[in-house]
Amino acid sequence: MKVAAKIGTLLEITWDDICAFTNHAASDAKPARCVTIGRLIEKRADHIVVATSLFETREDQTPEGDFVAIPLGVIRRIRRI
């Protein structure tokens, strides 16, 4: 999936998370549909990085916060907020 949004855009990303099932029937195993809301921080060849929280830092510092790396292949939908 190509991500057309600009860095810093607030997004809602719907994606399928990989899940493990131990001591379950194979028919129980399936990915979990997830929704992540945050600011687009980086676009890489195979994934995006979304900040769900950003901490206040000096402007010359690398952003710090809580980040989610989402592989492009599991993204179902991206919506600008």
C-alpha cells in the first residue's frame, strides 16, 4: 500500500495484527483487526511509523514518545483525521 499522507498528518489506520494461538484449534487462529490513531512520523519502504504519543523535547532533539511500526502489507485502510 502506498501512503500518500505527509509526515505529521493525523491518521486513523486500520490494519491486521499478527496473533499467536497456543493450545487452540487451528480454526481459532486469525489476525486481529486493529485501529491505530496517531501522527505519521516516518514512511519507509516496507512500513510506516505512527506516534500515538509525543513527549515535549527541544526542537533539536529526535522526537520521543510512543510509536507503532506497521508493515505496509497489513494495512487495510488509512483515513486522514
